[in-house]
Amino acid sequence: MPSTGFLLKVEEGLAVFPGDPVAKVLEAQEGSAPSLVRLGPGVRRDGDAILTMKPGLVRVQAERSKIWVESAGRRYVPALEDMVIGVVVDRHGEGYRVDIGSYEAAQLGSLSFEGATKRNRPYLNPGALVYARVVSCDKVMEPEISCIQPGSSKSWVSGESLFGELTGGGQLIKVSLASARGLLKPSCAVLNALGEALPKGFECVIGTNGRVWVRASTPADTVIVVTAIRMAEVGTLGPDANKTIRSLVNSKSI
């Protein structure tokens, strides 16, 4: 949920317990432009303080003024602007119900796709995978997701849009929420090492809800990517990720 003000006194990586204050919000002064403080999973605002709701480590995304608490749990709590991978469980007149691993299935409108119209829109069957972003979440209502990227003009028909149905095979795996956020970092060692070791490349879509979709040029390469991600999650990749992954690629005996 967005909150107007300036975020102060945030300690990245601070270990916290429920109820701990992790930041203060200073309201914008008269004549100055307010900024947005985005509260992610595990934090809430109480007056001018931001308090934690679960144990974990404080994480901050400075470029988006976002703060959240990261834990090793697998139960996903939707937060605004989260990018998630969902599974279509039902189709109705106005859209779809999509399992995103939260307390309730999310709603996805039939026109919530780039360039979709009543006559030209995707038709998803139960079991289809979709990559979307959370646009609405409330404790007493079903979350809502969308496959529309603000500011984008790429149509779902061309297949160039960032969000939409994940097609062409691939493999879906589940990881911890902390591992998923780690994979999203540009400095992620395992994905960078895989990119160097697999000359034909691979596709990897990561949802902050702990789901990862992988597709490579061959089934063997897909298994290598999945195995490396699993090893990184449990800490068995070793200090030299490049060496371990090259060994996986060379052996192919996974």
C-alpha cells in the first residue's frame, strides 16, 4: 500500500521480530512534493512509524521507495506491484480466477491484457500459467492481478508484452520467497553463471510469490537450470558458482 511521506532511518538487513519499528515516515512539508513509500509484505504503518508484522530481515528497494520484511517462509501475502506467476483455476464471464499461492485466488479480468478488446482478447484454459502484477490487495477481498504494464504499448498478440500467458512448455518450480527475491537481483550469482555456461541461453520468469518458470533450448538444459536454482536455494552450490555449474553442464548426468 502506498503511503505519502519520506522514508527515514531504514536499516537494510536488520533482523526484526513482530512489532519492531524499522523506519519513520515524515510527512511532506507545505510547498514540497510528496514522495511515495511503498509498504511490501511484513510491514505496516502505525502513525509515523513503520512496524514489522513477522520475523525476518528488513529489505529496501531504494529506487522504488519500497520496504518489506524478507523471511524464509513459503506462504505468500500479496503486495501492490508484486510480479507473480499464477495458475488459472476457473474461467467466468468477466475473467479468470488465478491461484497465486495466497490466502485467496486472485481475479484477472478478461481485458487485463495489453491491447485486449472484447473482440480480440486471450482465452485461457484452467491450468494455464500467467505472469502478472498485483494491482489490488485487501485482507477482506480477493486480490486482483493484471497483465498490463503501465506505459507499455506492446500488444499481447505479438507476444512481446512483459506480462501474459507463459507458453511453449517449460517447467514450473516452487522456491522460498527469499530465494525468489534473490533471483530477481541483477547480481544473482546462479543466473549469471548459468547465462555464461549455457551458450544457447534460457528463459527464466521469477514471481515474488515463490514460483519460477524455466524454459531452455533442450530438456537437458532446462533440468540444469532447475537443478542449479535448487542447489543455490539450499546452499549446496558452493563458493564458486561458475565452476559448479560448468561441471553440471559438462556432465549432463543430473
